[in-house]
Amino acid sequence: MRGGTRVSEAVGLLTCLLVFSGCELQELAVADVENVVVAEIYLDVGRDTSDNVARAFLHRTVGFDDGDVLPSLSDATVTMTRADGYAFTLPSEGTEECVESSPTQEPGACFVAEAAAARIGPGDLIEVLVELPGGGEIRGATRVPGRFELDGIPEVCWMPPNVLMTVDWSSAANAWAYLNETSIRGLPDALRPEGIIVRDDPLYLLGLSVSDSDTTVVFPSEFGVFNRLDLDSDLAIRLQGGLPAGSTAELAITAVDRNYVNWARGGSFNPSGQVRVPSLSGDGTGVFGSTVGRGFDILVTDRPSGLPACPLD
């Protein structure tokens, strides 16, 4: 969506026209980029409600620049309201609290609420209202996925090296998919004697269960479906047999709602098509998605510690 991509596409189109028209120049009409505010808003609910966080990132259409001085989006107001009337406003924060880098030259605006979001739970129906500076409103709603639990897995457990673990969980009402992700530490030292070079510590792997009933994944062999192209082949093969001794892992299973799936599917997360479907409307567009997460930690060791054992098949 960046300007360089559009230029490349335009050059390619012009080349085709020259080839098929006997090198006769053709006039091309270039559509103006419309100034649209894009709001990306997420409500994440944890096992412990003190871990809840509501986050909103507002920015304008990628590539829009007509030289006009526009009102700063940091002057917008973002309010979430539960069906029973409980409401809270998200305070303004630095953009680094929402994104590592902004998709536009304008940095955009970030709003984050934690303590106020702690009263939100699984299954709640939440509406959001974005009041834009200079007038205009963006509205939407989400039904937070329902409560679910990991089957027989303690919050911290140990497992022997070079084995696989099946992670099962109960189905969450209103969930459209489940993200599975892990952050593995200690692989560079543990795998160096095997001649496998690991450059990332921790190593982050992200996967996906694409339906509300797909509630099983094997660790670590089935994690990292979105990382396969970037993962070293020797390391990818090694992980099919389990983790080495001395490594540790943090795992998370996250139920995501319909809005999340429909918006994220335009990128590498693409279970149902290429076109993003917004869940916000009014004087802008974007997404208001919600998630419910569950997680646990694993210690990989030859010698059992005082920790409970991870459930293995």
C-alpha cells in the first residue's frame, strides 16, 4: 500500500499498454487518494482481568498528503461502553504504545486503557465511539469471545527434551479462530552443539487454528505457520522433534472474534479472502476486534524439578 508499490504497479501497467498498442502512448487517469481516518481498535481480555488492555490506533489513509494542515488525531476521544452502561475513555499515549512504526508520515494517535478495562470480561458486548477532532464520529461494536480453558495444563510445567506436547482447549463462544504463539528462549546455546545456528533469542513463532472448533495444536511442531518462509530449514526440521534441554517457552492460545478475523485476513493471516472487511463505520473506517487469551510456561529439562509435569500423550 506504500507509494513505491503504487508507482511500480503504474509502471507495469504503462509497459503493458505500450506493448499491446504498438508503442502508442495512452492517457492514464490516476484516482485521487481520499482522506479517510482509519481506526484500529482492540480489546484484549486475559485470565486475570488486571491484564486486560484496550488499545486504539488512529491514522489517516496511507499515502494521503494534499498539503492541508489537518487536526491532530491525538485530540480525538475514544470511549468504550458495555451493554449495561459501564463506560470508560481511553487516555492518549505515545504511538510506540500501539505500533513500532506508523504506516504514514503522520505518526497517528494512540490511546490505551488498562485499569478501566479490567471490568470487561469474556462474552461482554462492547460498543466503541471515536469522536474526531473538528467533528465526525466512528462507531462499532464487538462481542468478546467467551471463556475457555486449557485442558489439564498448569500455568507452569516441565517437559523432557525432544518430545512433542498436544495442547487442547475448550471451545470459546463467539470465537472465529484461535491464534497460537510461543516465545522460546535458550535455543542458540542449546542447539549450537548440534551445529544449528539460531539467530533469534527468543524465537517467536505464530500459528493459527482457523475455526471455532479447531482446538488442538501440537507443540512445538505445529507452531509457526506464519514463520515458515523466514525460519532456517535446519531449525524448522529440528523443532519437529521437540525442544532441546535447557530451553524455556512461553505459550499463548488466543480466541479472536469475527471482527478481528475479517480485518486481519488481508495480510498473511488470510483464512477467508484477500479483502479486509471493516467493522467500524461513520466518518472513517477500521476494526474493533476483541480477544480472550490463555497462556502457560514450559521448562525443558532432563531432570524433573519441583514443577508439575506437562501433560504428554
